[in-house]
Amino acid sequence: MSAALTERLLAAQDRDADLRLLKDALSVESVTGNETPFARFLEQQMAALGLATGAGAFLPGRENTWATTAGAEGPNLMILGHTDTVHVRGWEAHWDAQCPNDPRRDPFGGVEREGQIWGRGASDLKGGICTAIAAMRLLRRAGVNLQGRVTLAFIGDEESGEPGSGVSAGAKDLVQRVRAGEIAKPDFALYVEPTGLDVYTAQIGFFIAELTLTGKTAYFGTPELGVDALKATHAVLSALWAHEAELAAGPKHDLVGASSLLVTGVEGGGFIAVPGQCKLSLIRKLRPGEDLDDAIARFEAVLGQVDLAAGLSLTIDYPAGRDHPKGGSAVEIPRDAAPAQLLAECVRQSWSEAGRIGGAPYWSEMPFLTEMIGCPAVYCAPGDIAVAHTYEERIASDEYLAAIRAFALFIARYCGSPDI
């Protein structure tokens, strides 16, 4: 059955239309905060397939969109991804310095070159979104009707980096609509973060911490009148790096490795005077099985053991709350879960180079599904996370086209169909 359906999907696929869909998607700028134009583009694409569409603001002027099929006699599959991308500041200057007049200098050009489609969001994750929509279109072209239901949901505010945004406001709104019954609760979810078409059943967690050490500035000629925050920072950094070494030597998860801590920035001083304030930024990675509250408590205990001089204070801010007020949870589902194994099998039939079970070395919005609405979920989509957020973001055309067939095969087999 599966082999025959694979051949049927291959024969029905419209390569040019699928590539055009992706190029058109890339032409719509959707940097975090400006998701609505792309959400409306997607709503139009889904409506053209005869799906029942919906849309709603998750914050003023910023919209999510979703659509569902009519089937209701089988399981409910949700395929979702975020509509926002990171910024494009510096993109054109990069390309002008490397290759003047290269058409890839346009981050929204969707240029096809050397078997790759280039542009902001190609990998992260408009390639995955277009894969899902094109897979639904392919099933329609191949005459495959579904017994179960498919919900496509595309949500904003996943990326961080723009002021006042990047707190998963779109995912929080989606969860509320599922709980209220406005969107049907899925039995399984596929989130289209780039995985190279492997199937990720686990992901890391994280928290970001911003530390401020405050002392007292004083003229350099009379340093005894000040309290040196920069000197205290040395002791804090030493404690943090010792904690980092402890984590690296600790337990490891076989799919995502050990927990870690990385100091990402230090800022202090700048005047010819005793530094009165110093700021540190860091990110802490959690492996599945670690509780975020416990990790924060352990981190704060490390800082509490630092002997600060009189007149010094230390404050901690956690600016990146996601499913947790201070960060994002690490989660996993059983790697032998039947839908995950089925998806991996469908990928291998369409793209033999992939279909492995793995773990995400990044954080995305799986916990909103697994922890908040009790829906098992995985990540799977074409694209390479290594080129995401870079000036050379791209996706391989053949991998993208194979992903469309793999998703269509999975949808048909998971939801069931009288036509296969």
C-alpha cells in the first residue's frame, strides 16, 4: 500500500507549483512583529484548497491563522509552525561585500541557485510551512480523501531578537483556543522546525539570565572611595564557569547531550573611574528530564555562594519566559511512539537520506503541545538549522520536494483514507 501510494504521489506532484509556493512565501516579509501579512497569505493558500480557515489576533495587529479539513472519522493531526522570521539587518551589505550584484542580496527574493532556494525563512521555517500546505494540495491532486482530520496552524512570535516580542504569544493564543474548543484538540502534532527531515522526539530547554552587579563609581585617583563592580564580576564569572564544568561532567541525554551554561556577554566600565556597574548575560541549556525550577534554584545557589564585598548588590532578571515564566522547558516523547515511527518511515520512503529519530539542539514550542494540551509532538521538516538566522539561509529544492511527498504520505497513513 505504502509503496504504491508513494509512486502515486510522485506522479501527481507539480514541482513548479511547489517551488513557486515557497518563493512566493519568501517574498512576504514577516520579521517578528509583522507576521500578519504572511498569515493572510497562508490563509489564502489554505482557502484555495477548500479548507475551513480561521484567524485571530494574538496581540493587537498580529494574527495567527489556521485551517481544518472536513474529516472526522479518524485521528486529528495538527501540523504547525511559526510565521515570523528573524531580521534581515546586514543581509544586503553582506552580499554586496561577497558577491556584488548577486540576486541573493535580496532576502525576500526566493532566488533559486545551485539546487537551493535562498531567502530569509527558507529553512526557518517557511520551507516547513510550505511543505505542509503543498502536501495537502498533493493529496488533493492524487485523489486521496482523508478519514481523520488535519489542522494546519501557523502562529507568530516564536523568534526572539526584536524588542518587546519573542515570548511565544502566538503559541499561548493557540493553546487558549484549543482549550476553549475553538480549535479541535489534536491527537498528534508535527511542528515544522528544520530537522533535515529527521524526526526529533526530544528537545532542549533553556533559560536566559541577565545579571547586574552594582557597586559605586569613584574617580580613578581615589579608588578607595568606590566599590568595584568589575572586580566582583571576576568572582561571579569564576563561579559560573565552575558550574558550567560541573554540568558538562554530569548526566547526558543520548539525543541532545549534557546540560550546559554559556556566558554570552559582559558589559562594564567605560569611564576612567572605578566601574560602578557591570552586566552579564548567559544562557543555560537543560536536557530532557531536568526541571526548570530546579535548574534555576541550583543556578541561584551558585551565585549565592559568591562572597561579594560590602556595598555590592547582585540582581537577576529572566527576560525570556516561554511556556515557563523564566524560560522554556525541555521535553521529549517516547521515541518508539507509533506516530513518530510512522513519520520516520514515510520520510525514508521519500528521502532515504533522512528519517532518523533524533533530538533538537534548539528550543521551540513543543512544550505548549506536550505539556499544556497533552498532545504528543515531534519536530520534522526540510532545512538545515545551521543556516537559520544567517545571511546565507537556504533550503535544498530536492529535499523540500521530497518532504512534500513524505508529509502527504504520512498524513494519508496517519489519518486513514478509503482511497489507499
